[in-house]
Amino acid sequence: METVVSGIRSTGKLHLGNYYGAIHNFVKMQEKYNCYFFIADLHSLTTHPHPDNLHQNVKDILVEYLAAGLDPEKCTLYVQSDVPQIAELYLFLNMNAYLGELERSASFKDKVRMHPENVNAGLLTYPVLMAGDILIHKATKVPVGKDQEQHLEMTRTFSNRFNRIYNVDYFPEAYAFSFSDKLVKVPGLDGNGKMGKSNGGANAIYLSDTPEIIRKKVMRAVTDGGPSEENSSKPEPIQNLFQLISLVSSKDTYDYFNHLYNTCQIRYGDLKKQLAEDMIIATTPLREKIIDIASDKDYLHKVARMGADKARESADRTIKDVKEIIGFRQI
Ligand code: ADP
Ligand code: TRP
């Protein structure tokens, strides 16, 4: 059976971008594949979180994974830092990861641009740690959103390089996976780019947002003065709202507003009201489960311990092989 690995950084609560881009696929994949899903708390260290925030974020994401439908009996669900073998593999892979290729990564360049005061080595080698996450279980399929494609290309470079250097056929190639035919990019509410945690949370709808918050955020989404010609193409902020409608609303709703747009009769206030209500319908069951699961400390503890044990077992096998291949042998 093919092995699947994916993770989400513990930098805050999950939003609809994470849900439709990644978790939606996790939930389906656990039925069919040997799945490892984790919380990337080591990756979150690049931004130097306060210890209390780090802990709270890890707990929040575990709760939200479970609320979204990840079943710890069907998949291996764990916290990255509970599996030290990942950090060990990261160290080995770092020896064959080169400055030039790491500096060329689009996400590294973005981060340097946004936070020139914090260009640390962990940020530079972020894709190597991600390759460690994937290769530690020798995964071939990685459910992620479109923004992660380049990281997976780097993972393939590192695994192929390892195989070549040691003349083995040990690590397989990992590819991005989505049940829909292309990788998803969920737009944000601020008119440009993807939904994400930037912009103080106003750009994203979180799974735990209350109906009031959702209505407020959606009503503030960026729009324009409306089309002045029939059947004109949609500028990005408007295209984004339609894309969000296509994710959470029915096809009829999409067609209705699309017709109004094409005939220059659209009223963005009405469109936003409908979008907010459909987002509330999509997230309410999740929010209710989040509140429920968060209160069950014993269950969360049990899930985390069980996942760590299962993940370490698989990781240990890989590290033993890798050390043997590299030449660390008992004297
Ligand atoms: P964020 O961008 O909010 O920091 P992460 O980078 O931690 O979120 O992303 C976690 C997962 O969710 C990744 O698989 C990523 O591809 C996916 N993801 C995040 N935002 C989006 C989005 N707007 N559209 C599609 N997928 C997304
Ligand atoms: N880099 C991913 C992100 O920002 C998170 C991640 C870390 C990941 N390790 C991974 C995703 C391994 C898939 C597989 O979203």
C-alpha cells in the first residue's frame, strides 16, 4: 500500500484554505492509504513562538484535525517533535543540500522579503526538514495545497541525490496529491493572493470562527464598483469571491450570482451575505466538534501518545537503514 505523509505548521488555528487545500484530502486518503498526518511544531520555530503559544497551537491543531474527521485508528496522527528521528534525518539531508538551491526557493525569498530581520538557518533549511518529514516514512503521496509544489520538487531532488550518492534505490519520489484533478488554491478575502494567516486574521475564515465573526469578515472583503459592461472578465478580488462561492455554495447559487454579474445587475452586498451564510453552514459542524473535543484532555493525550508510538516505529526503521547506508556501523 502506498504511504502518505502531510503536515501543517502549528502557527495558528486552521482556516478554510488549510481545510480545502489539505485536510479535505487527508480525510479521504486515510480510508485508502497508509497515512501519517502530523503537526509541524518544529517548523513553527522559525518564527520564535512563545512557549505557551507553541503548546496552545499544537493542541488547537490536534483538536481541529480530529474535528475535521481524521481518525487516529485509521491514520497515524502525531506531533512532529515527538519523533526525534525526523530531526536526525534532517541533519543527514542537510549535508547534501546546497546553499544556492535553498536560496532559490520561492517561499524562502518571500520570507526574506517580509521579515529581513529574521533570516535564520532554520528558515533556509525549512525544505530540508520538510523532506525529512516525508522521507522518514518513505512516502510517495503528499496531500498539500498548490503553494507547496516547489517544496516537493526539492524533496525529490534530495531523495534522488541521496540514492545517487550512496548508489542505492532507497528513497522513493514523493508527489503532491489532490482528489480533485488539480491542486487547490483557496483565495483570501483581501483581494489578492491566497487565504492565509497574514493580515491579522482578516484575510482568512477560521474553522473555529463564530457566525458573527464570519459575517463581519466577509462583509469587509475587498470588492470594486461593479462591472460596467456585460460579460466582462472579473478583476482578482471579484474572481476570488466567486471562487469562494464555488467552494462553499451550491452550483445554483454560483450560477445565480454569475448571471447577475454578467448582466451588470450584481449587488456585492447580497453576494457577500449569501457567501457568509454558506460559510457558516460549512463550518458550524466543525466548530461544534472543536469545542467538544477540546474539552476532553484525556482523549487528546491518548491520541498524541498513540500517534507518537506508531510514527516512531516507522521512523526508527528508516533511520536504522539510512545510518547503515551512510556508513554509521557498530564497531
Ligand atoms: P498558512 O499559509 O496559513 O500559514 P500553512 O502554510 O501552514 O498555512 O499550510 C498548511 C497546508 O494548507 C498546506 O498544505 C498548504 O498548501 C495548505 N494551504 C494553506 N493555505 C492554502 C490556501 N489558501 N489554499 C490552498 N491550500 C492552502
Ligand atoms: N511546509 C508545509 C506548509 O507550510 C508544512 C509541512 C511541513 C509539510 N512538513 C511537511 C507538508 C511535510 C507536507 C509534508 O504548509
